[in-house]
Amino acid sequence: MKNFYVIEGEHTNPNLIETILKNTEKKHGPFEEQEANQIAKGLIQKNIDDFYHRAWVVGSDNLAK
């Protein structure tokens, strides 16, 4: 079931998804879980030199309203 999303963007604290800067946030999906994990991994590798950029896999039930 395609109910996973990849959220990427710049963060003030790259260890906390809640600190994402809303003007940099991009949401990709929906995907199957395995596909979402692959896309997130690719985005992380693409932006490896940017410490404040992160990509997260979240389920549709965990998306912020």
C-alpha cells in the first residue's frame, strides 16, 4: 500500500524533523515503504555535503496536518 512519503529540507537541528524550515520543505509521494526508503537514501546521498539538509520517511498517518 502506498502510504509513505519522503519529506526533505533544511533544518535548524538536523536530528529533529520538527525543526524543518517550512520554506525549504518538499514532500514526495506516496510510495511503498521500500521505494520511499530508497528515494530518501538517494536524497541524503545527493546532499551529503549539506549538514542541515535531511530527508525523512514518514507514514501518511504521521504527516503534520
